[in-house]
Amino acid sequence: MVDAKTSLVVTDTSHSPYARLKPVPIENVRLEDDFWAPRLRLMHEVTIPSQYVLLEETGRLFNFRRASGKVSGEFKGLVFNDSDVYKWIEAAAYSYAYEPDQNILDLARKAINEVVAAQDEDGYLNTYFTFERKSERWKNLKDMHEMYCAGHLMQAAIAFYRATGDRTLLDASCRFADHITSVFGPGKRVGVCGHPEVEMAFVELYRTTGKKDYLDLACFFIDNRGRGVIGGRPYYIDHKPFRELSEIVGHAVRALYLNCGAADVYAEIGDKTLFDALMRLWHSMTERKMYITGGVGSRHEGEAFGNDYELPNVRAYAETCAAIANFMWNWRMLLLTGDGAFADIMELTLYNGILSGISLDGKKYFYVNPLADRGAHRRQDWFECACCPPNVARLIASLPGYFYSISDDSIWVHLYAGGRARIMLGGSSITVVQSTNYPWSGEIGITVYPEEDGAEFGLYLRVPGWCREAILRVNGERFDAPVVSGYARIHRPWRYGDRVDLSLKMPIERVISHPHVMENNCRVALKRGPIVYCLEGVDNPDFDVWDVFLPNDAPLSAEWMPNMLGGVMVVRGEALAFNHEEFGSRLYAYRGDVRLSMRKVSFTAIPYYAWANRGSSPMIVWLRAPENLF
């Protein structure tokens, strides 16, 4: 039985005393453009149903049936396979909230029924630790992901409850949460999970139920990490207490999920030492350890952050889950501060490091996202460790919930796409309509329809950090709005149909790296608006894209290609390509013995997110360029 539907927000800061912004519910936003609307439809019609089939085929749902006694056999897969089911349920909930569909609802309920049936009498729920492994529960917090899986269960349950009003999974997750609070906490057992995740889940469960024990336990886990209770290794971010951290290290997803949890805790308790640590970690990541795509985690070993400026291209790990975690963390920092610098990272990561993780047909995935490749790296249908596919599904399905938020007397627009939103502000309904061809065009029109004609409120429009020149007009007249922390602020009485036009100049830019990023010395990357570009061999068959040399004065132009890769703006240009035949079979030669000649070529660059959707061929983001870059 489904109760009345509640509002579905990804992160509910409605009553968080230290959060500046409150999100607009997913169901109140419609994206009607040519970029995101088709992707949301594809997620709904293809990705989520096909992932359910894979959950069945790979034994993940079998594990729940086994745990409930419905079937017999051995546990299938990795110890944390339950979490893939939970992330899928969360994605289905977001998709259903945005576009109610009985098929999605039926699939989600089938999975939920299997999950709930597997719960133990004491509330414990993890299919790996049933029957012969029951005595091993909570014995190895460092490696066995018990709380990590519990956190994903809580997030799925919250999303499904908010989307449908159905408490079935929420009640099960609360029973498990109560079990955990009976085991861990002050005066009980001290411990933290080797893979952070449950911290943010407990905060969101507190926001949903009002039960303070959940918030207290989230604080307890944050306070006890870094005190050596799981061995003290940087890989687990257990080497220092959180409030003492100044450099982002360790397993990238773990580090960023921990930051999400700390940000959520700060939003509730206002401990400034947490916020100060978060800011130190943010500067460490964005200024020294993040790829131009927003991807993070440069090392395959440990799926980890490397040293400062250690950002290899071919060997980049840049896990899709890490990009998603980057987005999630910056979303929380944006809600806390209203600072557009965090929205800039969200947008950069979304259009590049995250979107590259799923194919254009919605059925194949990247786990690793290199910035250069010889053609061997291809998307796959699934993975043994399948954390990325359902993670990218839940992120894209939840995307409408990230476009708008409100403060006490203002509407904030963080991301741009054609569509509309119904926003409640001060007890009054306001409809905001966007018309734009973003991200291909920087021309954005916003029309405001207040319920009460003449209502006075603020409208904050993000001016992206990539934009060097922005022009604002209100009802056709030039308007010089103050830009504070990356947002242009317009505060006025609004009449029905008032229109604001924001023009963001969007030239093709050559981007250079800090000199300490050794691989990118004497190289440039091409970027237009939020989109990072790459050269792929399939578009440039007459030369090897790794041989391209781009002169400083080479002409560049943007061209819309409606029938290419689902419709993209490509960058065309003239460059040079090395002829290296004189090397023959030699790997090295004395300077002067070999004269490398060049020939003129015309090239086509495509958005990085769209590479590897056609035939196998080399790809490169960073192109050779003259030495006098600075």
C-alpha cells in the first residue's frame, strides 16, 4: 500500500541549521532540452530496466533470496554486492519520482521485497553474513563493508519513501540502523567502517525520521576515524583525526564519501573545525590533485589520490564512482555556503568525468576514465565489482534535483538546461522557465511567473568560473547585477512573465597545466564552456592523434553536428602532425641525427564524454603545443 507521496530531495537541508540553501524537490523540476531530457528518458527506459536484468543474472538478487531461505546455494560475487542492489533501488526511486511509471515501480518493489525478506530478527541485514558466516558479523570493520552496505540501504530506503510514501524499505533500514546503534557508540563498541558511506546515510536518516540517535552515531564515526581503530592507514583515511586533515589522500571514493558525511554532520551541528578541514581538503584536491575533467584518483594502486600534481593521462584511474563522489561532496559544500566555486566543480565533473562513465546508448560503462588511450579501453556491460554502473544511474536519475535551490528570500539557479521548475518560496509558488541550448550555447533565457504578481524576492544566477564575459538583461534592458561568490543577484518585485537573459561568452579556450604536472608540459587541452574536448582517431583517420602539434595561432572553430554522437558541438582546427619515420626501429637517437618533419592536418575534436562510443581508435585530451605557453 502506497501512502501519500512526499517530496524527494537528494539532500534534505530543509531544517539543517548550518546550511544556507535548501534543494527544490526532483518532482518539481522538468528538463525539456535536447541534452538532458533524452538522457533522463534513456535512464528510465533503458539503463534502469537493463541493470535490473543484470542484478538477476549476476546473482545479486539471488543472494537476498538465499539469505531469506527461498533458495539454496553459495553466496555469489563480492562481499559488498548488496550495495549494487541498493544503489539501483535508489536510482529507480529518483526515476519514478521524476516520471512515475508502473514498470519501474514494480521492478523496485520486487527488489525491495527480496531485501526485506532477508532481514534477520535482530534487524541485521547483509546477505554475505548469513548462515555459516553469521558469527563473523562486525568482526572485520576494515575490510568487509558491512556499514558501507548499510549506508546504501538507508539511502535507497529514504529515496523510495520520499518518492512513493511507501515505508516498507524505510522501516527495514531503521531496524538495521537501530541494530547498529545498539552495537556502536559512546559506552559501547568503538569502530569505523573501512569504506566511509554510512556517515552521510545516518545524517539523512536522522533528517527523515527525526531520531537523534542516528545523527549522534554519524558524529561518533567521524570523531573516531583516524584514531587507529582500523589500522591507521591513509588508504582508509584512518591516519589522522578528520579535523587534523590538510591533504586529501587515500582511496578516492572513500575519502570523498567521508567528506560528504563530514559536510552533512557540519550542516547539523555547526562544528567549524569540521568545515575548516573540509575547506583544506577541497583546496588540496582542486588545486593539486584533480583532472581537467573533474576526475580524481590518479593511481590504479589503491584507487587512490597520488602526490600533488601526479596526474598521468594514459594511466589515469579516475574512477567513475570517484567523479560521482566529487560531485556529491561539492553539492553539499554548495548547500552550506552558496559559493559558486562548488557548483563550478559539480558542472565540470558532471559534463566530463561522470558522463564519460556511461555510453550514449545507456548500456555500457567505464570504471576507469583515462585522458589518453591507444584504443584498447572500451566500455563494458557490467563488472565483477559493479559499483560504477548503478552509481552513475542514481546520479543521472537524480539530476533534476540539483538545478535549483532556495534560501530565505531567494531562488538560486545552479545549472542550466531548458525546462521549468515550480518552486515554493515563502509559502508562495513561483514557476521558473529556462530556455537555452546549454551546454552548446551560453545564451540563457529565464522567465519568471510568480503566483502573486509583484512578489519581491531574489534570483541568483550562477556565472560559471569558466566564463570571462557575461551580460545580463532584465526585460531587454542591460542590468548590472552584483556578482557575489559566482552568482549574479537580482532582487526586485517580479511581475508575471518577467524575463531575464544571461549571455555567457563561450569561446574555444586553450587550457594549460601547472608546470609541475610533468606529462602536460608543452601541451594544451581544448575546452568550450563546461565541455572538455578530445581527439579520437575515428574522426581523424589520416594521422595519429597522438602526433598532433597545435600551434598558438592555429585557427579553431565550433560546429554543430546534429547527426554525430547524438548531436554535439565539435571543434575543428588546423594543426601539424609529426612524421617520425626517420626513427625507424630506434627508440632513442642523438639530437641532430634525426630531423622530425611535420605536415599540415585538419582535425576534429569531440566532447570527452562521447569518446569510445564508436570504433576502437586512439584518443588524447592534452595536445602538444609550443614551449612558450606562458
